[in-house]
Amino acid sequence: MTQPLIELKGVRKSFGSKVILDDVDLSIARGDALGVIGPSGTGKSTILRIIAGLEPVDAGEIYIQGQKRSGLIEDAKDPIGIGMVFQQAALFDSLTVEENVGFLLYQHSKLAPKRIRELVSHSLEMVGMSGVGKLYPAELSGGMRKRVSFARAIMTNPENPQDNPEVLLYDEPTAGLDPIASTVIEDLVRDLRSEENGCSTYVMVTHQDSTIRRTTDRVVFLHGGKVQWQGAIEEIDNTENPFVRQFFSADTKGPIKAVG
């Protein structure tokens, strides 16, 4: 059996008295296009932050390419690079697009500024955003800001190739976008998944039906802190699982209680 690229075993996470993840197991293979779906507040974004090494767990183990992770990403380097695209793009308003995309290299590498600008230009070109390096985030549309955040997530560092992202984590990348802008982002997610780009594996958190169906091959359904169902994307419309059926039919009756 092939060793998982990323594996969560018995992961528990609470915030105060609220249990977010309750003994969750999750396995991600190299080349996976995995969707993590479910109602709001079920721990989907928390799982991404745990995988990225940004959030500690209360219990359980995280393995990255077979190596057990101890602490957070700042405590020890993972054997593979993991990039994250945040829900609100998380760009620095006071920095230009070029400075945002190349931020880590400007701050933590010894590369010459000219070389960083070349690498930034290449990343922006890969996401269809050539020529915007001198603009500020406020001058961009929502969809353009999302694509800039993609360019930042896939930035490579020739000084430390082991840090280059092999896995991308997407937190609601199409949230708040119109259908056409969403399609552009969905196509970009698929386009970036190639050996040439180095990001052959990704995890997608989303509520949006089109994004689930167009960007994922396999889905995990979270509710009540637990994995309630998982399967191939083709199984969504045929499963008898009550959580999945209610979620995709938007029915107010079922095991998922309507909020607000």
C-alpha cells in the first residue's frame, strides 16, 4: 500500500467548550484533488490550518510523507512544501502585487531583488495576471485578488527547492465571486495541478456546488466534528448518505440542523 503524502490520525480540536474535530482520520495521497465539504462551522478550515502547521491539535497525530510532525510549521520544517490560499486572499493592502507575491523571498532569502522580481513575474504569468505587479490590491477585482493569492502560494525559492509547494490548500477560493469569476478560478485550480508546476496535490474547502464538482475527484463530508461520508465525486448523486443528500438538495429537513 502506497504511503499517504499527508495523514491525520485521531485528530481532536476544540475551541473552549466547542468541539470542532472529534477523532478525525484523514488520508491524502500524492496526486489527490480532495474536497472537504460540509455545513458552516464543522471544522473544514480548521483542518486546512492543521495540515498547514498553523494550528495545534489537542490530540492525535499528523504525518507528512511518513514523518510525524511535532509542533507547528515554525518549530520544524516539513519534508514537503505546503502552500495555502486563504479565503479572503489575505494580501497586504500597503504592498504592491509584486511585493505581496514575493514577500517571503524578500524577507527570508538572499536572492537579489531583480531575481525575485523575475520569479514573481513568472508566478503571476502562471495565474494569468501578467502586468499587474505595480498595482495595489485595492485596484484589483475580487477575482484578481484571488489569483494574486494563488501566485503567492505557488512561489518557488531556487535557494531552497525543498520548500517549494508540492501541496496546495484552498480555503473557499470562489467565495463571494460571481459565476464567471468562479469558473475562472476553478479552471486555474485544475491548471495548476501538474507535475510541471510541482503542485500535483491539493485540498479544497468549499460550499459551492460548481467548485466541488469541477475541482475535486474525491470528497470528505464533515459534520459534528466527524467524517460522516467520503467517496469519489461521481458518487455524490447516488449515495444514500443522509448528510450528503440533504447538503446537495438544500433541504431543511434532515440530520443537518438549519441555522439562522
